[in-house]
Amino acid sequence: MSSIMRAAATGAARPFGGDPQVWLPPVLLWVITAALILAHQGTVLTLAFPVLSILTGFWLYFKSPVRYIGFMWWLWFLSPEVRRLADWSKGGFTPTSLIQIAPLAVTLISGLSLVRYYPVLAQRRGLPVLLILLGLGYGFLIGVMSSGPLAAAYDLANWIYPILIGFHIMANPRQYPEYRDTIVNTFIWGMLAMGGYGIVQFFLMPQWDAMWMIGSQMNSQGDPVPYGVRVFSTMNSSGPFAFAMMGAMVYVMAANHRVRWIAGALGFLSFALSLVRSTWGGWVIALAIQLLKSNNRIRIRIIVSAVLLAGLCVPLLAVGPVADRMQARLQTLVNLNDDASYAARNEFYASFAKTAFTDVSGEGLGATGSSTKLSNDGGELGKYGNFDSGVMNIPFVLGWPGTLLYLSGILWVLARAIRASFRLRDDKFASACVSLSVAIVGMLVFTNSLVGTGGLLLFMSMFSILSAAHWQKQNRRHNLILNGGT
């Protein structure tokens, strides 16, 4: 089994170290998955993968809460590709697949932490979470009445799982160093695997990816031919993939892996070929914040890393069909008047802003996005199925009461994370987390970056900083006791 597959088992640097009860179940999951794909048993895989993933998720949650986080991220990274391979082995595209349930269901397992560590909600560090949950609860009640319980419940799951993961990390501050290492390791190996596959996808376009693009009518992802696709690698589309690569390229500054340069080069190339301009901008913002907040030693490291990445990747981006795609996309940043996407977004803001900001009660969860498929009999996207603005999506869905609660909680957590990061200047991971958090919040103008992959990155990063600060405080208190300072 390759080192990447072994890393996918648990998301740790040494996946086969420690208790076999921890690393064996995820290893078996991926081995069984590979075997069913090779045996062309797509129907069996479609049923077995979500069941085995959920069982493995529960097992890791209780046996190793840290490894559970790494496993959860690998499911988000790889499950869409497993779904495409299952369809390909069955010989046809299926509009819906149970495999899609796996990453969401496994992530929601972290909701058990709310029950297990509920006293934290009454503490100062937990009060923002309570505000966020109350805001979502209001949106859910409105959504049940306006869009139906099924659509509202599905949308609630998508809004709430990033918060649950963040709370899970914050509730276990004593294990902060392990969480930090697991997250960094997962993203470095994930960048290596997804970045490499993304380059293969751009130059060769595997049959299963092409079949999925045609069947799902993903016209926004380009053409299902070599050199014609906006790279989405093993994920569902270029947007979530670009978010994952953006996070990986920020976290790489906190890594000491020998493979980080190879992973960084592959990830940067695929990130560029995703052609997602909002995440390009987000990454630049995150990098600038890292430079401002870091000490001189880390600044030098970041600059050297950026120069090395540029030296490895720019020559490859400046020749042949890659250069053509990049030049066409970069040209839209200069000539915004000729950019259809920019014009459509401006028109949307101008025409819909009054509706979004004056809807006092809100439309409720289930009114926008893919959840609108569940509010009608035809299974088609509803009127607001494509909603290209997080700034307006939040008040439109949650209304004034829900927005006040939801955003108050988020801004409270963000403010505390930024303040705590100044006490953690020597923690490279904390520096990466705060820069990533600010960048993702800034991207709300372009997309609802508080849900999905962006939301996972945001809440994981913010609460990791709070966990680091709490861990540092506990260590200081422990050292005082040892030294007789009580």
C-alpha cells in the first residue's frame, strides 16, 4: 500500500504507529473500497462505502478523537472520486448516490461532543457557539414552515457541521498538539494526492471524471476533455477543491515534512488550474497576514518557501496549453468589464440586495442551494438554487434575528482567535489558522464561505487557536504548580 493511502487511513504522520484498533478500521475501509472498484462492483460499493465509513467514524470518534478529524477530512477529499469510480464501474451515471452521504454523516458524529461536553457551552469560550446554534435553530424553524422539514434538515446539516467540528476541537484542549499535527499531516498528504491527481485530470481527463461531468451537466467546470477542464481533482467541483488547496498551502508553512515541497508544487499547480479567482485572492490575503503576524525567522521561511514554489511552478504555468488557460483567466482580473461572471454578480447584488436585507423574518434554511431540490417533487434546483453571495445568503435565509445571533457568535469567536494569536506568535500553526480565518471571512462577498469546505476550514482554524490558547494556559498553570508557585 502506498504511503499516501496509508496516510489516508488516519491522517497521521506515522499511520501504523500505536494501537492497531485505531489504524486498522480505516485501512480496511480503503482496501475494501479499492478491491470493489477493481472488481467493478459499483452497486455493492455504493451501499457498502457509506455504511463502513460511518462505522469507522464512530469507532475513531470514541477510540481516537484526534485521528477521527484526519479520517473525516480524507472522506471529504476522496468520497466524490469514489462515487465517480462506482458509477463508472456500474457503467452509467447516477444522479444521486449514497456515497455522498458518507463525509457529511461522519462529520456530524462530532455533534456527540455537544452532549459529552455540554458544560463548555456555559463557559466563556462556549457562549459564541451557543449563539451560533440559536441562530441556526431559528433559521431551521422558519425553514420547516417555508421549505419543508426535509429541505430544512438537509440545509441545517450543511450549516452546522463546521461548527460541530470546531467545538469538538475546542472541547479537547489537552490534545491540541496532536490535533495540530494531525491536521497539518492530513493536508500535506492530501495536497500531494489531490494535487497530483489534479494534474493528471487536466492533461488526461480520466473516463470516470468525464462521465460525471457530462451526466451532472457541470458546464461551469469547463469541457470534459484534456486541457479543457477547470481542475476539481478528487472533489465534487473546482470550488471546494480550491478551498482545500488554499488551506493546504497555508498550513504547509507550519509543516516540516520532507514531502512538503513536492506536495506544495503539485498543489499549487492544481490550485492554479482550478481557475477559482476568489480562492486565489483568499490565499494572497492569508499569505500577507502570515507575513505581518509572524516573527522575522518565520517571515524569512515564508518568503523562501514562496520563492521556491514560484521557481518550481511558474515555468510550468507559462508554457503550452496551461499558459493559454491561465492567461485567459488572469485577463479577466484586468478587464472586468468583459467578465461575464463579474457582470452577473454585480447585477445580482444590485437587483437582490433590497430583498435580502429587508426580509426581516428570513426565508429559513432550505431556501437556497442544493437543498432546494428537496422542496419540490421534480428534484430540480429551486429559484434560489444558485446563490452566489454569502453576504446576502445569510440574512436572506436567517432573517434579522437569526443573522444577529449567528454573526455575533462568529465575530466573537474570530475576535477572540485574533487576540489569542498574538500570545501564540511562536506557534506556526496558530499563525496559519488566523490568516486562513480572516481570508475566508473576507471571501463572503463571493460565496457563502461559512459552509462546506470553506466553513470547515474556518471553524476548525478559529477553534484550534482557542484550543491552543487554553492548552498554553493549562501548561503554564501546571508548570507553576510543579515549581511551587501556588
